[in-house]
Amino acid sequence: MSGLVMAYQFGTNWSGFSEFAGSITGPLLTYEVLTAFFLEAGFLGVMLFGWQRVGDRLHFFATSMVALGTVISAFWILASNSWMHTPQGHEVINGQVVPVDWFAVVFNPSFPYRLAHMVVAAFLSSALFVGASAAWHLLKGQRSPAVKRMFSMSMWMLLFTAPIQAFIGDLHGLNTLEYQPAKIAAMEGHWDNSNGEPTPLILFGLPDMEAETTHYKLEIPYLGSLILQHSLTEQIPALNEFPAEDRPNSPVVFWLSA
């Protein structure tokens, strides 16, 4: 997960933000350490080095505890990350954030979608990794029952999680459109709704913050409205509908979300 990176960012790149909102981000990462880190670290050694040194049941239990710790870790890290996107449950007093409702802080509007999206992505990525490893063994002629079972399990997991991830991704996109419409407009490189036409999906382009346009656009008509509004007529918000100081950097988020 991104917890290690986030911790370093809070202390280096985002030190000003940490001074402003550390009363929320600090405890959330502390909860992650107390509830997940020690669980993962304690059983990781048994999982990695206990093979043929401990019984099969204990090894399976240790592996399950590492997986559980990872999910708990994701819970707290995504709570912190989501609060930064859709903050609630706090007040700003004397220039600093003060939590007033921890339940609202943790279960902020984007948290359920981000958590589900991340956890399913972990299962999906694991299935691809395990399946690729099994496929490599099969290509090398190693067709033992264990390798075949490994490949079969990964493909079934992939078949199960891929459509679920697409569905959750759609819900996440709708949630972002509701709470962060300016970010959606920047991600799409969409600047203007004056033509009254449905929003296209821009596949390639060079957003220009100064000229307030996206150059060299390669787009599919209607698809932006279909994906984000589930409609062939409704538009999504355009960047020029927001004050310049409230617009995300479209070139950055456009290419990072591509």
C-alpha cells in the first residue's frame, strides 16, 4: 500500500499540511501501526521463513494474518487519504484542523469507494501475478498438479474480481464527480461546455492551463457523458466554470489518470 510513502510525504513534502492537519492524519496513521503493522510484521517472518519449519496449519494461519493485516492497513491509510479528498468531521480553529467527529472523519464520503477499489485491486493484482508465475512454469513444461491448480485458481479469481473492480470504479467515478467536479474536469482535460454538446472522452491531448484549452485532442464523441453521467446528453462540468485558483493542474492529473 501507499502508507510508507505517505508517511514520508507528510514529514517532507507536506510538512506545512502536517502542521495544519496533523491532528487528523497523525492519529489515523498511528491506528494503522497499532492495529495492522505489528500484526503483519509478527506473522510475516513465519510466512516467509516458516515453510517446512512449522506445520501447514500454522503456516496457513500466519499467511492469513498477514493478509488480514494488509486489509486493516489499507483501511486506515485509505481513511487518511480519503479524508484529504473529501474532508468532514472537523473544524478549523486558530489555523489548525481540530477533529470533532472521528466517525465522520474516517467514514468520509469517498472512503467506502476508495477502500473497496484498493482492496479489490490488491486481489486482482495478486491473481495476475500468480497467474503469470504459473503460466511461466507451464510454458517451461512443469505441469504438476500444484502448478495447474495455481493457474486455475488465479484465473478464477481474475474472472471474479475484474467485473467487480469495473463496477466499483464506476461508482468511484460518480462519487468523485459529485464531490470533486473540478478534479474530474481536469482529469478529462475538459475546458468548455458552451457548445451545448455532450462531453467527449479525450484519449490524447496536451492540456494548457494558460490558454485554457487542450491541444491536439483525440476524442470519442459522447463517451465522456456516457461514462460519467450515464447519459448521452448531459455534460460534465468544465474547468472554465471554476475560478482559476480552484482549478487542479490539468496537465498533471490528465496524464497521471490516463
